[in-house]
Amino acid sequence: MEKIKLDNSWDKVFDKSNEVEHKKVTFMNHFGITLAADMYIPKNNSDKFSAIAVSGPFGAVKEQSSGLYAQELAKRGFLTIAFDPSFTGESGGEPRYMNSPDINTEDFLSAVDFLSNLDNVDENKIGIIGICGWGGMAINTASIDTRIKACVASTMYDMSRVTGNGYFDSDDNEEARYKLREFLSNQRTIDYKEGSYKLAGGVVDPLPTDAPDFVRDYYDYYKTKRGYHKRSLNSNGGWCITAQTSLLNTRILHYSNEIRSAVLVVHGDKAHSLYFGRDAYNNMVSGNKYTDNKELMIIPNATHVDLYDNKDKIPFDKIEDFFKKYLR
């Protein structure tokens, strides 16, 4: 297994709970990449826990939103892990700051592999949560892995759609995609020549005066004390520019309407990204024989980023009830 360095200090952007036990763990995916995770274990005794793997947002690390979700659900009785995807955070993989819909789906699959083999986990009671771009990856994973009994996609993006079509599908045409293909192709030549991969930049800083509200919300989370983390791509230099290549050419969610297990899509009614959640839900239930366990929950007066860390907006009671219903 690839050797990685783990920081065992409490370096999260949220307070540590004394209601759960915490430790660092590692596991390997099928591409040979070692993934790092924070495990949160309820202090109440249980021979076999229901377990949940959490990741996201896209370009974040486990010390941010995914860790908050994982710790909160551990307080409610689930064994949880929040993991860094391949090439990011404390997880392995070279070159750094790359992504791939195939590898990132495999990251979730390998998290289920890991949880399924823990002595204190019931392998028949495993769920996943994906936040932001990892919401789409979570549904994509639920499309292929029948071990996953319940999936939550919170404030989701479909990263393949936004890469190929632009925001709000404004660039959904051959000409726009050709220009992006040409740009990425040329950047690959430059990167190879220079022996390094140019970064796209994280959340814009300084914030432009005319920045859209959702960009301001991103800034308020990733660039301030509220959510900044030294290993977070969005808080710092961002993804490699050419990391878009795979997402541009590979669409996820194609078989989502064949998911038999339970799926809950959660989104804010003020979120710029709401159309991703609504469309993913509609596509998932279209022609699907198993719709009774599919839900779309719209949170009033909630923005995209509210569902990163605002406990007054994140419907943890609903998420807890959902997992307790379907992880049984």
C-alpha cells in the first residue's frame, strides 16, 4: 500500500464532539491509490453499526463539510468515515489535484469495501453521502454498487454536465465544447513541456465587486475562517486545469434510473445548483420501477453553501430518519 503522511492533530474547521470517538484510517482503491479518512465512532456500545461513507464538496477536504456531516451522524449512532478523494488532501495519487469520474466513483466503492470488512459494521447496512460535486458521484456509485442500501446527495452538482455544458447549460453546443477541447489539448502540451501541471486557481481571491451571489458564498466558506483549510483545493490553488478533460468526455448518472436502493436528494430552494438536483431526481425516477424509496427534499431559504455547514439548514433529522429506515 502506498505510504501517506497523516496529521493526527484536530485540524478540522468544526469543533470536536466528545460524544464520538475519532481516529484516522486508510484504505486502497482498485487503482492502487491509498485513501485517507477520518473515522467517527459512536460511544454507545454496539456489536454491529450501520455505517456511512461521506465525501465532498468537490475540491474540499475531509476536514471541511464532509467531516461535519460524518461527525454529526456518528453522534446519531452511525459509524462514519469522511474521506479525501484520490489526488487530494491526505490521500495518495500522483499527479496531485487531478480528478476522474471513474476513479472518483471507485473511491466511493473502495470506501464501501473498507466499511464492509470492519468487525463492528454490519455489511448489509451501509450508506453513502455525497456533497456538492460528490453528490453526483454518490448517485453514480449507487448505480453500480448493490451493497449500498441508501444514498444521500446533498446540494449536488453533476460535474460532468457543468463541465460539458457550462453553468445553467449556457455552453451546451458543439462550438463551445470544441473551444474547451482545444484549450485543454493545448494546455496538456504546455504541461508536458514544462514538466508540471498548471493549476486553475481555487475560489477567486480577491473577490470581484460584481461576483455573483453564489461565488460570494463560496468565498465566504472557503476563503475565511469559517471554512478555510490549508489542504483544500478550493481554499488554495484549485484543481489542475487539465483535470477537466475526463469530465468533459465522460458523462455520469447514465444508469441512475436503474437504482433499486433508496436515494434522498437534498437541495436548497435558493441554490444556484438546484437544477442539478431536480434533474437528477427526475431522471432517476423516470422509467424506474423502484420509486417509492426515492425522495427530493427542497429546503426553504437555503443556498448551495448553506448545506455545507449550516446546521439550521442541513436536515440532519431527516437524513438520520432516512438512513435508519433503509439501513435495516
